[in-house]
Amino acid sequence: MDPVFNAFPTRPVQIAKSGINSPLGSVAFALILFGLLIAGALWVGPNLTRDFIIQADPVEVPEADISNGECSTYRGIVTSCGADIAYEIKGKSVTASLSYLFLDPSNSDYEVSVIRSASHPSMATLSLGLDMLWNRAIVAGAIALALLAGGLALLRTARGAARFQRSLSEPVELVPVAATVSIARKLLFGLLGTTYSVKYTLDGKKYLNAHSGFRGKERPFVLGLDGKKTVLLAAIPRRGGMLILLDAALNRVEFTDAEREAIGAAMAAAA
């Protein structure tokens, strides 16, 4: 790798294509996460509020009918349960479809009864919902925080990518970097190209960075292998910024033909 790095131009060069994910894509995914957060809040929030109210003055309804009761467990710990209930209060029929999401590694069967609020007779839940009330609240809160954090992180990424792309309007001095591929994802079975997630070390610090990768006939510049992992040639502006994966033809950066030939010759000599 050293011969290739030594052949790398030290002059400022213009970036023709950064390969960084579009800020619009990150914004779109952030909006999806925020949408899921809002939808989840509208679904889970009223159910939790109802059960907290019922818990304040619970009354069992032994004559209630429970139907379509079913629970399923994901990965042995995340449990989802649902059932339909029906009962009468002062000659008035009350029906409801109930659902719960909580953590329970026991994978056990549940014996349930219908519990209503003494002060709000038409407000009812299952005893399972009250038993797992704080469990459900914690799970809902954790999911909400994860969605919020993910959305905000994507917005920060989009802001950084937009700022970085604006900074590339002028030539920059680049520092060559060896980037080890962590994950390579083919888009639509490779028809839309491949996205790479890479890790690299710069100034003694380790970084993890994801890239949009390569489209069409474009291929990455492969330096070699680190064990079983592929190592790619990348570059980062000396003044700081995001990592740029270079293509095999070195067309992402406006090198001169002589500079491309020098890098190619250094790569051939190192092989």
C-alpha cells in the first residue's frame, strides 16, 4: 500500500464524484422513522393510557367473553398478544379488540380475565395487560427512543453530507487511506450497483463509515486483502471531511493522466 500512497498526488485536486449517499436519501429515511414513531405513539399511547386509568380502580368482569386470543413470540423474548372481548354493562354491550407488546423470555401460556375501570365501565383490558403494564411502557419507550435517535442521526448525516458536498466545489488536498470492507450490499441483485460499509484508521484513530458505493460499470480500486476482507483505496480531504472511495479507473478525482499512470504503476509494482 505504501508505494500507492507515495504515488498519490500532493497537489489540490478537484473531486468529480464523491460517492457519498445523497442527503435527500437520509432525510427520506429519517422522515420514515419519524412517521413510524408518530404511528406507534398513536397506536400504543392510548392503549397504555387506558390501562393506567384501569389500574387505578380495576374491577374484574367474570361474565365477559374472550375470543381470538393469540400470542406470538419473536426471537424468544418479544411477545405480541391480542384478543377480542365482549361484555355488558347495564344492558349496554361493550366490545373491544386488544393488543399488547412486551418482553417475556418464559414463552409460557397466559391465563387472562377481563378487567374494567370502576369509574369508566366501558374502558376494559385483559389482566395480562395490567400485569405487563410497566413492561409494555418500557418497551414502547425504548422503541420510541430508538426511532427518534435514528431519525436525528440520519438528519445529522444528511446535514454533514450536504455540507461536505458543498465544500467540494473547490480543489482539495487529499490524504490516501486504506479502507477495509465490512459489508458489501448489492442493490437489486447488483443491477443498481453495490454499497460498501468500510472501516479505516487515520492518525491513530479508527473510524467506521458507510458509502453509496458504485453504480453501473464503476468498480472500486482494490488494494488487496486483509485476511479474508477486501481493502479499497480511499481518500479524505486533509482539512477534514468524509471518506471518498476511489474507483478502479480513478475517475472520481480529476487526476492528470500522468498521475493515474503513476498510481497504477505503483499498484502493479506492489502486487
